[in-house]
Amino acid sequence: MKKTVPLPREALIAITYRCNARCHMCNTWMYQSRPEAEIQPEDIVSLPRVSFCNLTGGEPFIREDLEDFVRIMAGKARRIVISTNGYFTDRIIALARKFPHVGFRVSIEGMPAVNDPLRGLKDGFDHGLRTLLELDAMGRKDIGFGITLSDKNINDLMALYGLSKRLNFEFATACVHNTFYFHKFDNVVANKDMFSKNLKLLINDLLKSPRVKNWFRGYFNHGLLNFALGGKRLLPCEVGTDLVFIDPFGNCMPCNGMEKSMGNIRDDAFLNIWNSARAQEVRAAVASCSKNCWMIGSVAPAMKKYVHVPAAWVMRNKLRLLMNKDAIL
């Protein structure tokens, strides 16, 4: 009998590589997908039920049929979050009215003078903030900023975080990566001292939060600093098992960091792809991967599976805070 593999708990679906931004840390805009080559909503019908789905791009709101993707995944995912640069405010608000339980993370790289040049998007900060404020006025709770840290914006980290706290928005962090997904292979963290200084401030503040979720975000940012400093990944990476990444052309990959396809959902049902010999070969490649990536897509399911590791870190450092000591990083 053919051995089946447990279905993924999370799905990352990039519905387009088209983008209206020109980000310094991502060259996707130079390699945009053609609309006629992109997957259609009906192509994802065979995807299984998941606990979490992130719809992303490129800029997903460039697609006029984004609503159809959301409608299909709303019947499959307990939680959906759309990653966007927030530029198309009217489109975002219109979709939010139809799907009140969908979350939004607006990518902003710092305050206006830093964000707009880094994103290559005129008035990008203004558009993104206006979008979040309108979503907030609608009563949406699962909304917030997403920042990708680099040498160029690390000193704006705490300012943007402070703004998110005052607005009571969520705050997601990432660090520059080099992968096929970004078409970028020269991203580097050179200013390690400033990374350490600012991320330690963030981590300590998250640990002081009354929200348990923020304590675990402290651990995530502890791992992010470790990645920026060149350390070995703190938790096992089991993408291709816990997570599946679907690219705009229908390829099923373990993540957006490893360009190895298990198969294409346009050619076969997802369940057949997931349990194929090719999928097993890809999982073996994941097991021997040495990239040490630390992106929320791969880290979040690992933190849930190996929760004792971040929980022990949180307990240890909460005790240190009670003794007026900073977290051990």
C-alpha cells in the first residue's frame, strides 16, 4: 500500500509575480509573470483544508479576481491573511467588506523618508497607512505592518513598531533573504551592531507585553537576529511537510526559498502530488538544506510543533525581566 503523508497545515499561495513596487531587497518586479500564465481560482480547488493560508504575490491586489481565490480558500482555511503593499486602498476595502474575517499585513519598511525610496513607490507609506486606518475604522482586528529589515531601514524598526503599538496594530518582521522567489542573491546584513541593538530593544519590549502572543514573537525575533548574524537555524525546518508553497504558475514547492517542484496543480490533483515519489525527493532535499532561512512561513509551524523550545526560552527570559535583566540572546 502506498504510504500517505499528513497534509500540510499551512499554505502560502503567490497568485502573481506582478508588482507595482520596485523594492530594493526584491527584484520580482523585474521578472513579472504574464497574466495568461498565472493560475486561475479553479486551479486551487483541490488544495486541502489548512489552518492558515497566506495569499501573496507580487502584489495580489493587481489581480482583479483575487476575490475568487479568497472565496475558495475561505472554505478551506481557518485563517486567511493577505500580504500587500497597501497601495490599492479602494480594492482592499471592498474585499474586506465582503470577507470580514480576512486579515491584512501591509508591507512598510519604516517611516516615510525611509519607506518610499526602499519600496520605489511614491507616497507608499501614505497609501499603506491610510489602508490600515480605514480597515481599523471598519473594526478589523487582524491587520498590521510587515517590515523586511535591512541595513537601510534597521534604524526605523523601533519607530514603526512604536507606531503600531499606539495604533494597536499587529507587527510582523522579516529579514532580507536571497532566494529565487525574490530574484535576489546579493542581500547582506553588514551592520550587525545596529541589527543587534534594535532587535534586542524590540525583543525586550515584546517580552514585557501583556499578550502571550507577543512573548512568542519575541522568540521569533530572537531567531531573526540569529539569522541576521549568520547563526544556525534554531528550529528544524519541515517545509514540504508542514507547509506548501504554490507559485503563480501552479508549481507545488516546499517553500519560497527552495526552487524544487513536487508537481503542478494544473496537471494533477494536489493529493496525488503531495504523496508522489517526486514529493518525497523534495522533502529529502529539505532535510539536507543548509540555508538556515528564518521566514515566518517556515518558522510558525515549527514553533507550534516544537512549542516546548520557544516556551522554555520565553519562561527563562520572563524570569530575567522580573529580575530587571535583559533577555538572553
